[in-house]
Amino acid sequence: MKKYKFQDLKDRNLHLAEQLKAAAAKVIDSGRYINGECVAKFSDSLAQMCSVRNAVCVSNGLDALRLIFRAYIEMGVMAPGDEVIVPGNTYVASYLAVSDNGLVPVPVDVDASTLNLDTSLVEAAITSRTRAVMVVHLYGTPCWDETIKSLAKRYNLKIVEDNAQAIGAYAAVSGFSGSYATGGLGDAAGISFYPTKNLGALGDAGAVTTNDDRLAEVVGALRNYGETSRYHNAYCGCNCRMDEIQAAFLQVMLSDLEAENRHRSSLARIYNREISNPLVSKPTIFNDMGQVWYQYVIQSPERDRLRSYLDDCGVATDIVYPVPAYKQPCYRHLNVDKLPVTEWLASTVLSLPITSITSPDDAVEISNMINKFVF
Ligand SMILES: *Cc1c(COP(=O)(O)O)cnc(C)c1O
């Protein structure tokens, strides 16, 4: 029986293997492994891609987000105990970046169509302690509209983007500085280059993108022990740098990102065209924004049965995410009221294979299997 894998990083990177090996050899022979020209060059490429003035390469996506909030605290923009509005439906790392800084994540429900933060519910969650809203471009769909833009202005809130899943995506409405690209919409953004992300390193890596020069400076210092010049520590920083070898790999991967995103987008269109089972609802394809399909997420009230049926058919799937972050044991103390859309999603979402190892024919075959699923 044919197997349809959900993801296979070796296969996915196979067509780039020679280039990646050459890039590694070059770094090895250079003798420079940290803070060298690969990181500098990749930062420039990334800043350009997100239409921002600064990209600061760091160790991973969580550290990118964590250092943004830490920098705002160092800058006196926020203080421990302040609140940050976060979406109910996201990866736990979005919350960890907030709580690790002594800030309080305030979960708000998501919209049933975008599956992102429901911006119409944000104003009611704002208190005198709210300092920021974190917009997460979940599954590769930008979370950005006029409402969030005007609320930020009216209440003087920072907008931090969790861009871990949406590099290369663009929104329908421009951001604060005119950019439509995710990573350039709000005040600052964190990106992850975890190997399974659309732009993945061969290990951990991440970056902060921002038009705020001061913020970039502080994040740049914080990632390197808080040093603002050699042996002068303005902050009690950390060691959150990106390796040269990962930057070199990422430069190679970046040349392939557009093709990867285009492939995913064509598979999403095939699934949306072919799947017609009334027990299954399909994600919305928005004509006015560019989604990059980190995940292709269907919903079904019979999700668990559908998943084991597909497993029997040889199709591997994933659930992103089965438990909302605020319901994790570590966030018990937040005492969040039920967020109905988020909790409905946790029990109904199912991700289908959508990376470059899945072919258009595979997508048609998988759709046909889904159409034969009966309860
Ligand atoms: C992957 C991810 C992160 C964390 O990135 P790491 O590089 O794994 O630390 C944060 N937020 C979201 C939404 C993610 O998908």
C-alpha cells in the first residue's frame, strides 16, 4: 500500500543537499563559526524579504519572541505584571515568550474563518495594564486588519507578530510602515527557522524583524550577553546567537522558499477543489492576502475517526493543536474562561500533508479517500 508521509525532512531537502553540503564546507573552512559574514548576509536578505530596516538573527523562534518582550522591558515600554493579549489558538511558545518575562498572557478567542485572533474581541480584553497584542499568523494565514491597527494606535499598544508559521505571506491591509509582508506589519516580529517550518534550518535558528532601530539594537545586545560594546554590558543578557553554519544553510533554503510556498499553495487549492465530504470543512482561501500554508487544516466533528481511517489508508496526518496553550497544566493559574472557537478547533482540526514531498496527484488521491469516509 502506498504511504503518504506527513513530512520527511531528508526527502524535502534532497534537491538542495549538494548546495547545503557546499555551504557547510565553506563555513568549516572559513574558521569563523559565530557572528560572521553568513549571519550578516542572511540578516540583510531577511530584512529585505519582510520590508523592514532590521533583522537580528537569534538562536530560535521562542528566543526571538522572548527577546522582543525583554527588550521592551529594558526600554521601559513594559514592566513585569503588564498584560499581553494573545490568541487562544496558537503554539505554547507564543505564551512562553510572554510569561518568561514576568508578563501576563491574556488569551482571546479566535475567528472561525481565519482561525487567527478575533480582532473584534480584543478591545473588551484591554485593561489599564495591557501593553501589547501578539498577533500569530497561524498555519501561514496573516492576522492583520484595520481593527487591530487602530486599536494599537488608540490604546498605545505594541503589536508583536509571531511570524513563526508565515514567512513569505502578505496581508490584505498594510502594516504600520506600509509593508504588507508578515514580519513587517507590527512593531516587531519573531520568526522561527525550526527545521519543519516553511523556511527551515538544519537545527535551531530564529530572528527578530523590526523597523524600530532602538529595539533592534537592544535585542542585538541581549542576544550577546547584553554587550553594547566589547566587555561593556549594558544589560544582563543571554547567549541567544545564531550559528554561522545555520545562516549559511538558511541562505540556501531562502532561494527555495518561493517555490516551496507556491507548491503548498497549489496543493491547498487542489484539496479545496477536490474535498467534498459533508463531514469535513475546508480552510478559507483568502483572495486578498497571500497565505503560505504551513499547515493545511480541515475540520471535522468526527476528527478522531477520520484520522484513524486515513491512517488505515496510509495517510499520515497531524493535530495542530490538540490542547489550547491556556489549558496546559503550566498555565492553570491563568484561570481562563472557555474560549468556544479555540476549544471547538482543538477537538476538530486535522492537518493534511502539504509539503514539497506531497505531489498534486497525492493531494487528489488523499481528497478521494476523504470523500469516501462515512461515519
Ligand atoms: C515553531 C513556533 C514557535 C517557536 O519557534 P522555535 O524555533 O521552535 O523556538 C513559536 N510560535 C509558533 C506559532 C511556532 O509555530
